[in-house]
Amino acid sequence: WLEKRGPTMEYLNKILAITHPRLYDQGLVALSALEQLNDTNHYATRWKSVFTGVTIVSNRITPPHRDNKGHIPWYDQLVCIGDYESADFHLPELGATFKYLPGTVVHFCGNLLVHQVNSWQGNDRICYASFFRKSVFDRLSLICPGWSTIDEYLSREQRQMLERKLGR
């Protein structure tokens, strides 16, 4: 299963590299460190995701919850596949609902925001919920990246221009 999912995991890593570059970089550092440890080497060398874990949710509703083992500024990654026709992803504290169709990829702070999927219409719905465990970073003595910010995307000149436009 790990070897077959490798190319997909690597593709999904690229999405995180865009949405939260420092978390992606530290995920790579963590994966490399796990490859060097005797007790994790066997699996870590086959695991191509920078995320430290994945949960597979198949044909289930997801009641309102927070994921409490990560770190608030970190993103979880939800990937939906299947042959279902429709579903909605709810962030009730924000009063927000999003279409959650097959092929959807969502990054959000699952440790911060209550989220849920009440139902879906159609056939099979599978969600790969990838996440980071803060305990893994702590065990490896890695720095826990904070929030992703606009500074990660702008050059110094672009930031200065934006600050001038905003009157800062």
C-alpha cells in the first residue's frame, strides 16, 4: 500500500509546499530523521508523505470535532475520492460550508477549527486525512513551524511595495 501510494503522496506534498512552505520543509526533516532511526527506518523509507500520519475514513459521516494531537498553526490535508455525487464540508464555528466532491483537496487547521461531514449522496466516499503529530516533532527535537504568512511568498521588494500601499 505504501509503495503504491508513493507517487500520490509526493504530488500531495507539493500542495503543502505551496500552502505552508516551512511546515513542508520541517516535514521533510522529520521524515529524513525517521529514516535514520532503527525502530522507524523500515517504514519511514517507504513513507513518501511529509505528513506523519494518515487516517482513512470510508463511507462514514464525520461528527463535529477538532483534531487535538497536532499543533494549532499546522495544516491537515483532506483528500476525497470515490464515486459519490455530492457532500459538504462544514466549519460550523465559521458558519461555512464547502462542496466536498471527489478529487477535492483541503488544507486547514484541524486542531483549531471544528469540522464535520454530515452526509453524502451517491456511492463510495473515501477521505484520506493526513496530519502531523507534534509528538513526532518533539521526539526528534525539531522546531515546530508557526503560522504560514504572506512573507513566505513575497520578495523583500514586494513586501515593501505592499506595506507602502497599506500605509504601514
